[in-house]
Amino acid sequence: MTSKSQTRSIPPIDCANTSELIQEFIKTRVTEARVNGVVIGLSGGIDSAVVVTLAVKSIGSKNVTPIFLRNKNSLESDIEDIHTLCKKLKLDLIQYDIQNVIDEFSNSINQTEESSELAWMNIKPRILQTYLYFHANKKNYLVCGAGNKSELMIGYFTKFGDGGVDILPIGDVYKTHIFQLAEYLKLPKSFIQKAPSAGLTKGQTDEAEIGMSYTQLDSVLYGLEVFQTEKEIAELTLISPELIKKVRTMIYKSEHKRRGPIVFKLGVRTPSIDWRVPLTKPKHF
Amino acid sequence: MVNRLKFRVALAQIHSHQADPTSNLKIIAETCEKIVRDKDLDTIVVFPELSVTGYLMHDDVYQLAEPIPSGPLCQELIQISQKNNCYLIAGLPESSVPGLLYNTAAMFGPQGFIGKSRKIFLPNHSVFNERRYFRTSPTINIIDTPMGKIGMQICYDIFSPEITRAHALLGAHTSICISASPGVRRHYFETFIPARAMENTINFVYVNQSGIQDDLIFWGGSEVRTATGKQVAKLEYNKPDFGICTLSTESAQSAKNFVPTLKDLPSWIFKKLEESYYDI
């Protein structure tokens, strides 16, 4: 599976403006939450590389803590890329080898429970978030996620794992546009050239697992975003109706992952439904 | 002797604090204080939509809305106008009879309360929730001021060309639109602002919120167009900014001589519009 196909790509973004707005967003959220900075988990992939670069531009390297958690699936090339990027951004990288934690955890379950492959795969990202929140709490920082719009819309993330963060600065940016931002931000070429991978298993690639290229996925998502019908999307993108249907199915099946826990409405005003207050406490009230 | 043929417009593109009128009134007062007086011209300082309370106050609106002009926030705005000898337009939630709220633009001056206009088009699509809280204004009005007749409208009102047209037909030389517009709408506004000025031969002032509230960024970009569409002020995008320009109360007249759109407007079009509205 490759990103290059006959599919028409989605319209490009204004990288300078998008980059500036995301930086403003990070700064505002940090200021209004009255915290000192952000913790970001680095995977060696393009998304977290873009986010950490924007965070440094926004609030400065002394307020950004990158964390890398090595495990048996980690690639030496990814580790090298992370070191190169941190050096370039003047960041002090915190590293752990968490393989023994994963093994201990897995062993403790293995003795008593049967479970699916998905359940095993989700252990790592959930352990990773525990490390990130430990450092965030310790330093009074926010946990800054690296999920992009394409992944969020099809649920290609672990609920309460990499999805369990305080802010998602690139959560409204398609993967196609992440590549444009990476070029604009002059990220090392290796981040841009490597095949996107969640790194949950050895040799895994996102596009193989999703079953289509990001170009195809983003074309369908963009069409749905701007209210095009399936027929219009098929005509405009040359993507098969079956693939479009598959994307819509993934959207429906993952809606629960994009929402907070579903609260059952019983009262006059209900949390997360119709009891609405500003995100930050007013200074005077 | 003040020259009433011209007046100054100060564009106060602020970043309002959400549900925090105390902080916002401080910003409004400081903005008015820093304006250097012009003894020959009156100055209207224009603040954005819901600038007194912040745009995204959510359910706190029920606590923050007040009668205009008798409410305490309005009394503070009157004091700011009097202290700084300026006119001031700001947006705030208005409570009328109990349970009826409006999204309102109010004008104050050294003599006290001047007038108010309520928002007609309340967006309830995309990220907007205004009809959840506010009632739509049942009327269009203009305000009699010492600088002549001025129309006020609020944000999404600009999407309806009839509002500015009504301001012009009612005799306003200037239409002032206060706004809280998030970034994705920018190209619509930047198309409508010169269009509303030119199609109605009326000065047009647009003042937007700036900065982030919750998960929205307001794009700023406030600007002023004369009745011929000439841009005479333009502020920064996305961040707080301030600018001042001078407008003529007579430029609308000379523009109308050149492009007499209002003279050429036949009344049957309005009747047809009304008929077609009910036919839909």
C-alpha cells in the first residue's frame, strides 16, 4: 500500500497560517490552564515530530518535555531520528525502556485472562500515557497529544491510550496536511520519508492496517467533511464506493472514542450534555 | 466647535475574557483612556460582539445578561464614556422581560445611553449555539447620534444584505458591524464588508473579536470601508490590535450621486421577496 495513487489529493493548507494558529492554541491552553508547559510522547513518527516542533516554537524548549518509551518493537532508526530532532530543538529527552513493564503487566494478565490481540496491543499505549501523566503531574504540565484528524475520524488510536491527552493541537489537520506542515517546518527528511506506523507491532504500517492509503482516506474524509454525497466523492476522487462505505463505517464505529464517557441524562442540566460552562475559570466571578 | 461633518472611529479589536466582565471592562476602560483626544472631532470607540462578557460564556449568560441601559455593566460603560469624553459601542447580553435574552450592541456617550440594536440573525449551525440562548430582534433600527444616523448590526447579520440596505434606506451614513467570527468564516466577511459598503453606498465599520476562547480562534482583521468601498483601516489577523480612522458623514451622499443604487431600487422587489418567502 502506498500514499501515491491516482486519487486526487485534498486542497493544500496555508502552512504558515496553520502553524501560527496551532502555536497560539498551545500557548493559550498552557496559559489558561495555569500550567508551566507540555509533555509530549515522541514515537519517531511525523505527527509527534510536528507537534513537538510547534510546541517549542510556541512556548520555548524549556517548557517542553519530550518522552520516548523504548520497547522491543522500537526501531533504531526511529530512536536516532528522535535524538536528532531533540538536539535540533534543544530539548532534553527523557527515555525509559518499558519492555519489562509491558511484560510484567502482560504476565499478570496472562495467568488469569483470555484476551484478544487488540487488548494486548492496547497495553503499550495505555502504559505510555501513565508515564506521560506522571511527568505532567510532577511538573504541572499538560499532556499534549499528536493525534491527527485522519486518525481521529476513523478511530485509529487507543481509547485512554494515545487518545487520553489534554490537548490535540493537530487534531483538526489531515495526515496529508501533516506532511505539508513537516516540509514547511523543515523537519529532518527521514521523518517525512518513512512509512507512517503506530509501532504497536514489528513491521506494522498504518496504511496496510487501515486498508487504504492516507491520500485515499483523506480524500473521502474531506468529501464527507464538506457534505459531499458518496456518489459525488466517488466521481471526484475515483475511489470505489466500497472503500467510501468502509470509511463511513469506521467513522460510525469509532464515534464513542471521540466523545467523553456517555452520561445518561436524568437531571435538569447534565454534565457534558447541557450543563455548559467556559473551559477556563473566569478571573472574577 | 466640533466638526460634525466628520468623526473618528477607533477599532478596538480586543481579546475578551470568557464570562469575566470585570476583566473586560478594565480592558475597555484602558483602551478608551489611551486614545489621544481630537478637540475638533468626536470619536466612537467600537468593541466587538459580546465584548463585555466574552463570546463563549455558555450557560453563564443567564447570570451575566442585564437590562440595557439600566444594568450595572451599562452604568460602568457610561462612566467610561463620560470620563474619556468619547462615544463607545460594545456588545453584551441583554435581558428584557424575565427569560428573554438578546445579543445586543449598545452605544454610550458623554451624555449617557445613546441607543441599542439587537442581533437579528442568530446562527445555530456549525460551532454556533446562539438561538439556544437569545431571541432574534423583531425589528431593524438605526441610532440618532450627534454624528448623525448610524446603523448597528452584529456578526452574522452581515450575511443578509437586507440589514445594511435597511440602514441606508433609514438614512444612516454609516453601518457598524460588531462581530465574534471564528477563522473559517474570514473569506466570507472580507467579501461582504466591501460589498455591503459599495452596494448601499454607506460607510462600513467591522470590528471582530481576536484570540482564542475555548477551542475557537477569532480572526480579528477588523476594517473600515468608505461608501465607495475604499479601505481606510485594516487591523492584524488573530491577535488584539487597535486602529483609528476618520470618516465623513457626507461621503455616503457623494457615493450615492455616483452609484445611485438606492434611488434605483424599485419597491416591487421587496413585495416579491416577501411573497416568495411564504411560497418556499
